Amino acid sequence: MDGPTEEKTHTYLWTPQLFDPVFRKKRYMEDFFGSLPEGFVAEALALTTPRDASRLSSVNSFFRSAAEWNTVWGSFVPSECLAEGVDGRRHSMKEVYLRLCDHPIIIENGNKRLWLDKCTGKKCYMLAAKQFSIALVDSPSCWKWTSIADSRFKEVAELISVCSLEMSGTVNTSILSPTTTYVAHLVFMTTATTYGFDYQPVEVYIGDNSKTRMVYLDPQAQNRRGLRPRRRIGIFGGRAFGNYNVVPSPSPSPSADNCPKHREDGWFEVEIGEYFNKGGDEEELEISVMEVKGGNWKRGLIIQGIEIRPKKCV
């Protein structure tokens, strides 16, 4: 049996509170909902969202009991995630749901992570750098694959030295939750040797290049002013040999919308763009990160991957 179905009756003693309109309204609500089959309310809660079900559970004890039914939380767990959310022990569907929110599933040979957004129940993904095409990644003088303890994946891509940064890939929309606005983020880290991103914005987009936006990969971009080292040319163009040029403010101006944000896990992320997945039609969604116009040398960037998650609910 999925949950209790016995009828509930309430007996109230006469008290002065009976003349209080707030108390009388509360008693009426308890009597009304108490007369409904609890399974009926659970079915109704299953048509809401995890956030709404949690909020309604605080209304009264009747809603709180109905909100614990497996019917409710089972509706929030995608069928393809169900087996992965159980670790061999017996769990309620609410426990399975929360486990899938807090413990991502590792899929596709360890190069993709899947979890659920706790607020909406929508699917979230993080794709390793290994799943993307990176220009010159097989050239040891340009890139190398390395392991970092703080990474969610076995290997990350470390930039040694390139003049043009080109990274692209696709995501099949069938793996995304329908009727959901997703936001893609590049997840990366800078090092003590990071160079070439100070004043040069990067072109990024998700979907198609008509949605291209300019972002900065320099975490200090908003603090930069009108001084820039002269362009590094070859191996003899280090900062130690050059003076600083006075330059106009970069375009677009660095702001909170196009600059990296520090994540709780210690990495940085910068927004690539948004995509609304209406569902039904299966297509390959293109994602691109590119800087080929500046002509300056770049180094020291560590790319973990790209994270795709639902736009934050408010």
C-alpha cells in the first residue's frame, strides 16, 4: 500500500477561540482537506514541482503526510535515473530523488555527469573537456591532458600555448528535460602562468552562432583599467621585455554578466548562453568557445568542461 487511506475525524472542544475568525478558517481548512482521500491529494501534488510539494507540506499535517507518498516523488524522478538512484538498499522515492540531486551519476565512460536540480527536478549535465573538439589538442606544445584532484573528471585540458582558442561540440536535445530553459557554462581554472586573456574577450554561443556573445575568461577583468602589456610575439615577447601601452576600454566592457564567477567547488564558470528546450524534436545542439581574432598568445588555462543546467528558479 502506498500510503495511509483511513478517514480522519476531528473533535473540537468549545473554547473562546471558536469566535476567532483566523482559528475558524484554519479549522475549516483542516476539516475540508481531512475529508479528502490522502491518495487524491498525493496525486495532485505529483502534478506540481519538488519545490511546490515541499512548500505545501508545511501547510498542515495532512499535506505533510500526503507529500511523503512515493507517488509524489516518483513523478519527479526520470525513468532513466531510477535504477541509478538506488544503491541496493530500500529507499523511499523521496530519498531516491534527494540522492539524485546530491550525488551525480557518472555516465559515458566517465566523461559525463547527470544529476537533478533540487528545485525543479530537471536534469542537469556536466560534459568533460574530453567530449569536445579542441583545436591542436593532440599537439604537446599546445595542450596536454592532465589530472587534478579537484576535478570531477579523470582528465582535464591544460592550455600550454596557442594563438587561436577553438573549442566546440554538440549535445543532443533528447537528453534534456522538455519545456525547460537551460543555461550553459564553461567551467575552468586559471593558474599562475595564465596569460593572454586579460583584455581579450572570447566568442561563445549555444544553439547557433546568431546567439554569439562576448565573455571574458580573466577573473580580474572587471578590475582592469586602461593599461595593457604589449603584444607577446613568439618566445621572446614576455612581459619582462615590454612596456605597457595605454589602450581604450575593451568592448564589450567587462561586467558581472560577461565575467567569470567563482564557484563553491573552487573553479570558475562563465555563461555561454541560454537555450529553451521545448521537447519533442531531437536535434544536435552546438556549443562553441572561440578566440581567433586577437592574435595574441594564450596559455595557462585549465578547462574541466561545460555544465548545462536549468535557469535558476526564483
